[in-house]
Amino acid sequence: MNKSETKVLVALERVGGFASAQEIHRILQRGSQSIGLTTVYRALQSLLNDKIVDLLRKDDGEAIYRLCGETHHHHLVCKSCGATVEIEGGAIEKWAKNIATQHGYTDIGHMAEIFGLCSKCST
Amino acid sequence: MNKSETKVLVALERVGGFASAQEIHRILQRGSQSIGLTTVYRALQSLLNDKIVDLLRKDDGEAIYRLCGETHHHHLVCKSCGATVEIEGGAIEKWAKNIATQHGYTDIGHMAEIFGLCSKCST
DNA sequence: TCACAGAATGAAAATGATTGTCATTTTCAG
DNA sequence: CTGAAAATGACAATCATTTTCATTCTGTGA
Ligand SMILES: [Zn+2]
Ligand SMILES: [Zn+2]
Ligand SMILES: [Zn+2]
Ligand SMILES: [Zn+2]
């Protein structure tokens, strides 16, 4: 765990959720923790190897990272106004794990979101 | 459904699984169905909108597409080789509906995917 | 303390998928 | 047939990510 990796971790902590490499870089530039973009990528690569961060992909394919072990949750989002509710996913966690092990898959992750119209927007 | 979209669909049928835009383009170039790369991307975009194809992401972020079955389902995907299993989502459908109505949301949809390492890749 | 090998760093260039532009061609309703 | 609108594709632009490579740091043995 070298100095750059620590800086990236601190940035991710501050963010508290997902962030792309570029966002992390921007954040660090702003403060006094300046660090090169290349190094951000290298640090993330290394943190991934050590399973200290998670990687997901946005819809457009950009990679986003977050600290592992942050509380995992899902979203219920209004299609019209964007109002969002955070969901504890107990049931779905089990579902994912069951299905995956049933098919011999390991190192399992999942994504789930629910869309709809909130009460305000559905009048 | 215009001519290019049809060509792309035919190519996807021949492939029988996932293919990237570039692969589809290469395949069509080979045969007598030549078509521009830009047009392949446009056709895929359009087919996505109409939910005629599915989009997934390889590990490196590249988009891959395939024909979508007509029934609603979810995917269990290998992060490494892309091997995919289609999942009947009974449990998750109920979960989504419950959560959403609990919060007063209507007109509900959802997304869910499970990813992991398939048995071959998890050595 | 000094010298030096190897690791770490980052600026700049390279890569590669995807998207934007725009002039040209095709389609088709009137 | 004719003009408007849609479709097409060559090419340029964008943007995340990776490579390169010269430079700077760091620790270790003399
Ligand atoms: Zn709403
Ligand atoms: Zn979950
Ligand atoms: Zn696999
Ligand atoms: Zn479902």
C-alpha cells in the first residue's frame, strides 16, 4: 500500500459512494493531494487486485469504483422526477447468491434497480 | 425496421451469441452485406431502444449485443469470459413490485443482473 | 553519509471504442 | 416525376484508458 493508493482511498472515503477514475483525479487535484491521472489508474488497478475496491460500469461503459464493504444497497427511482429511495436488498442478495452458486459461479456481485412513478408524479 | 437493422439482426442470428459492434461490422464486411461501421452502431442503438437486442459489457468495458428472447428475464454473466445464463426472475419480480408499492410507486419496471466467475474461469 | 538499483511517478503520446458531422444517396408520398 | 425526409457512410472528433519513457524518489549496503 503506497502513498498514491492511500490518497485514492481517502478520496473514495470522502465521496462515500461510486466515483470514476477521472472524478477521483479531479477531487485530488482540487485539494493539496495532487497526483497524476496515470497514477490514479495504477492505484485503482492495484486496489482492485487486492479487492479493496469494487468496479462497476456506468451505462456508458465508464468504470466506477467504490470502497468494498461500504453498505450495499439498491435504488427505487422515479422515472419522471428522479426522486430516489434507498432500499435494503436482503431478499435480492439471497436470490443472487442462490442463483449464482446453483450455476457454479463464484466471486459474485449483482446490480439491481427499480424504476417507477412516485406518488406525486403518478397523478 | 430499416434495411441496416435487418442486416445487423441477421448477423447476430448467425453469431448465435454475443458480438461487439466491431465484430458485427467485420462479419458483414466479409459477406455481401457490406455496411458502414457508423450504421452498425446506429442500428444497434435503435434495436436497443426497441428492446430487440440486449447490451452487456465485457470486462474491459466494450459493449456486446445479442438477440433478446421475448420473455422477460435476467442474466448471470461471467466477468471474465462472458458466459451467460438466462435466469427466470420470479423472486425478483415480486421483490420489485413489493418494494415499489410499499413506497407508493406505480408503473414499475426493474433491472437486475448477477455477475461472477463461471466454473471454468474460477480456477 | 554515499552510491546506486529498483520502484514509483506523471507528462505526453498512443490506443480503441463510440459518437458527431455532413455531404450524398435512397425512399416514398403526393 | 419531385421535393422532403430518412438513411447511409467516410471521416473527424471525443473520451476513457493504457503505454512509453524520462525523471524522481527510496531504501539498502558499503
Ligand atoms: Zn416523481
Ligand atoms: Zn444487493
Ligand atoms: Zn467464464
Ligand atoms: Zn425481472
